[in-house]
Amino acid sequence: MLVNLLCAVIICLIIALAITYHAKSKDTPPGPYPWPIFGNLKLLRKLSKQFGGQHIAFLKLAKQYNSDVISLRLGTSRVIVVCGFETVQKILRDENFDARPWNEFVKIRNMGLRKGITMTDGSEWKEMRGWLVRCLRNLGFGREEMTNKINDELKIIIDKLKLKNNGPVRMKPIIAPAVINVIWSLVTGERIDDENKLIYFLDLMERRSKAFDIAGGILSIFPWIRYFAPKTSGYELLVTLNNELKEFLMETIEAHKKTYIKGSEKDLIDMFLTEMYQEKRSEAGFTEDQLLMILIDLFIAGVQTTAVTLDFLFLYMTVHQDIQSKLHGELDSVIGTKRLPQLNDRPMLPFMEAVIAESQRLRLVVPIIGPRRALKKTNLNGYKIPENSCILMNIYSIHMDPEIFQNPQLFKPERFLVNNIYTPNKKLIFFGGGHRRCPGEIVAKCAIFLLFAGIMKSYKLLPVSSNNLPEMDPQPGLTISPKPYEVLLIER
């Protein structure tokens, strides 16, 4: 009798807790019923698995509740998910949403340092971001110096491909070292010539990316789990990888300190040291920890996204032979066979530009951007957004909107051509927007264009088996990527 009574009391408490937990006013964004402790985690995982990623699950929920603003509970945290171009633009343009959350997962990502340019906010972040943009401009971003650096890497890629003797090739392992070295040379003044060091750094970045994809969800929702299950939660692995990355980059920073000469700055690290050694500049945030996090932000943002964007491009060319043939015709007529592509070729390669844009539209490597934090209580589409709310923006919802892009599931580069002139849709969002627009946008665009054009000019990509085309559905995660595939490269 006592056991039954106790069970009844527990059940009543759970129901009462659930009702209180779920209580919503009319001006609260709609969303699914959140269960105690776990919130909507189980539902989100189910939908993500069913449809192939969180970005698609979020879009399905937005349609279900007929709202571009929905509210979810992930663990005990409320998350606001925003879909649709107009509503996303409200977030991107509003300084109230320029901040970042500082939860346990972000702390792990940033090694406990509220530094860098990606996951921080406030006056110090503005100072560092402005300084970085000026430095990148001074280092030749978007100019001939950058073209030369990228084309030097392109020559190495082509030499490597010649050794494959028209056999099956995986493109990303060949492309990624070039992307690493483009950024490394801008940061350190030289490329990584030591093959073992380059392979180690690439492997480290790859392992870290996969670990954060796997552990990101559980650690951000239940940060306390790291105390009880440091291995199974992924926390121990992330800390180990962070320490490896820090040690790798600090070795280069220390080497620069030993050779630094004021007035002879040749790279980003030298430029930062000049600021750091000035009196009172440390008070403005120019510290060694700051330099470390800026380097980490640059490599995390630049290497994986650029390499995977190129990997998707080569996958689409392999599957769509008709589009590849048309692209080859354009490249032959503009560049020919005796030289490498240059940035000033871009206006004369409208179909090339359209192919790149269409691939990114369909397979944006980071389909959900953010997280953002509301600095104060505000209103969005008639809904109240509490102070410190975490906001995610679903860019996939824009790129797959049939009212913006007719038949959005189709790979159709021609949608961006008007009278054979490349005309990008103003509603494409590849590099964020507002004050947090990606500062490395120029180098990413240049690397994607030059490496893609250079390889496509030199090779024809064929499926390994005409009866078994590579799979087009991406691997889901915090970022998306192609499932492993191989191509046959035929020298042209």
C-alpha cells in the first residue's frame, strides 16, 4: 500500500514538473513538448537520424509549427532556432545578437580562454577582429600575393595527381594539405615542408573536428557528464586534442619570438608580437593567449570548411558529367592549357562561378550558424526572446526555400546565370553576415576558385564505376561532409 502511494506521489510530481517545465505564454516561440531533464533531445535525435541532419530536422519542426522561430529544450537549456531569410537577417543585422554564449562546451572548445575572434564578444573581440581584418589585407588577401601562394600549392597537387596514374583517388586528402599551407604561410611566413609535420597537423585537425562533432551534443546539453564519464562523453579526448593543438602552435609562436625584429614583420604572428610588445597593448587584449586562440580560430574555420567545400564540388562534377563537360569548355576557352588560373579570370568564367555557388547552396558545410546570445530581452516576429537566450540560424532553410530557388533539390548552376553573366542570388548566405561575417571570406573564396579551376582545367573526373555513382547524401554532424568516395582522374 505504501509503495503504491509512493509511486503515485512520484508520478504526480513528474507530471507537475512537466507541466511547469512546459508552461508557455502566447508570446513564447512555439515548439515541441519538452520532457523533464532531457527536454527535446530524444525527438531531435530521432528527426536528425530520420532526415539526415539537424538542419533538416529544424526545418521540419519550423514547418510543423508554421513559424520561422521555434523554441526547443536541449537538456535544461532553451534554444531558439530561426529559419527563413527575413528572420535570419533580423538576427544578423541586430547588434543585440552579436554576442556568444559561454557554456561548458564553448569553454572546452576555447580551452577555457575567453579569447579569439569566433566564440567571444564585447569590446576586446571588436578590437581583435578589426586588427585581424587589417592584417589580412596588409598580407595580400585577395591580391597577387595570395594568388601566387595558392597556385604554388596547386602545382604540388597536380604533381601528386600525376603519380596516381589514372587510378582511383580520394580528393580531400590531396586538397587539405594545400589549404593548410595557404593559411600557414599567411600566419607564419612559410609553408610546412616537413611531410611528417604536415600529416600530423592534418590528422590533428581531422581528429579534433570529428571529436567535436561526436561530443558536441552531449557535452553542451549535459556538461556535468564529463565528471562521471570523461571518456565515454568525449571530454577526455577533447582535452587531449586541445593540448596537442596548443603545443603544436606554441612551438611556432616561440620560434617567432626568438627571430622577431621590430619593423621587419613578415607574417601574422610577427604583426601580433609587435602589438603585444608595445606598452599597454596587453591591456587591450594583445596577449599570448589571445594570439593562440586567433590562430586556432583561423585554422578551425578555414581548413575544414574550405577543404570540404572543394570535396563536394569534385563530387558533383563526378556525378554530373554533362555539367563537367560544359565547365571544361569554358575553362579551355578562357585559360587554355599553358597557364594556371588567375583571380582576374573570374569575370570571364561565369559558369565556373555558378557551379561553385550552386554546390555551396546545396551543400553548405555549416548549414546551421551561431550560436548567438541575446544581450537583452527583445522581440522577434512577435515572440519574446529572453536575455541570454541561445539562438541558432538555419541557413539550410533559406537555400532550400522553393519560393527563392525553384526546384531547390536540383543541382542547377544555370539558375545563377542571366544572359550568360554570373548573377548570385542576394539571399545566398555562405559566410554569415553583419558584424560577425567571416573575416577569412576572401581567402576562402580565392582558394576554392583557384584550386577548383586549376584541377578541373587539368583533369576529367569519372566515377570509378558507371553503374555505381558516389552517394550524394552527406554525413551529418556540426558540419556536413561527403561520404567517402573515390574518382578516376583522366589527364586532359
